[in-house]
Amino acid sequence: MNESAEATARLHPDVQEIPLPHIGTDESGKGDYFGPMVVAAVFFDSVTGPKLVAADVRDSKLLSDRRCRELAARIREICRGKYEEVEITPKRYNELYESFRRERKNLNHLLAWGHARAIESLLERFPCNHAVADQFGDERYIRSRLMEKGKHLQLIQVPKGERYPAVAAASILARDRFVSRMERFSREYGFELPKGASESVVVAGRRVVKEKGEEELRIVAKIHHKTTHKIIEKK
């Protein structure tokens, strides 16, 4: 067992060992009304693995935005050229979601599309036979979206996939990219666009509509969310 695998086994004795090298993927922004959805992938090998474990990468949901940003910078340094971030802007997200719906497909298919793009981009540069992702649906969702280089990949999807350092590192990159985009949107609009889907999101959405019109929501938000109905409901 290699050094990084030993460290993972000590922290999470219930995880299975995945041969090196492998790719870990995760996404951020899926449940947030405003902002993009970001999928990140990290190439985890004998060089990057021990360094990522030593950096104490963990599920981004357990980290503050500030700590997430610090770790993201460290991961990008450790994995220079060995990571991929796929940012699906709200406008593109809405187009893809509507396209998938016309094909009688759901959000899981859109998620799979993003994961597959991130994996394929890394495979273009680094041959690899294994990948691990947090489970969000049937494994066939991602596999069906993989192209030629990913057809023979052994894909492992498990609940709480962030227990694996490669997935944890990917979750941090995805979250940091999402938060950075949200901060940029807030600066552009001149007021805060909150994360999540709380009442404060509804208030901010109504301000977007008041100042820019309903169509602006397609540029800054995932309009299939129920939050859209709350924002534009007629009083």
C-alpha cells in the first residue's frame, strides 16, 4: 500500500483502496440558486497523492470559504497541470438543462455531463484507468457521457466520496471556483447574491428582476429551481 493510501486508510478505514493513478471528481453549486455549477477533477498519483494528504484536504463543506480558498491555492500548486475545472455558467446551465429535459432527462444527466467533461480533459493529458466520484445517481449517468478515452475507465461512485483525498481535493477546487464567481457576480450587480436558496436569495432575485428584468435571471441563476416562482410570483 502506498503512502497516501495508508494515510487514507487510517483516517477512513471503510474506504476501498483505489490503484494509482486515479482521478477524483466533485461538483459545487448544484443546490445554489445563483451562480454556476462547477465540476472539478484532480489527477491523484504517487507524486501528488502524498502532498495532498499532507495538506489535509477534506470535504469542502467542512471548511470556511477562507480556508477553502487557501487550500485551493495549495492544491493548484501541488497539482499544477493535473487538475481540471469545468465552470458551467448559469446561462449555459439553463440551456443544457432545457435541452436534457426535452430529451426526457434530468439534473443527474447534466451533472454527469460535467463530470465526464472534467474526466475526459484530464485523460487527454494523463492516461488513467480509475476514477472515483461522489455518488449522485446511477454510475451509468457518467459512463454514458464519457467519450473515447473514458470508455475503458473503471468508474467508482460511492456515498460520501469526499473521504477519498482525490475527491476531497476536487470538492475544494470546485467550491472555491464557485465562491469566486459568486463574489464577481455580486460586484457586477452592486449587491450581494447569497448562496443557497433561502429567503434572502428570493429578496436578491426580486432586486435583479426589478433592476434588470426577468430575463436577467437566466444569466445569473438556475431558473428551474422553485425559487424562480417565488421571485416572479404576482402579488
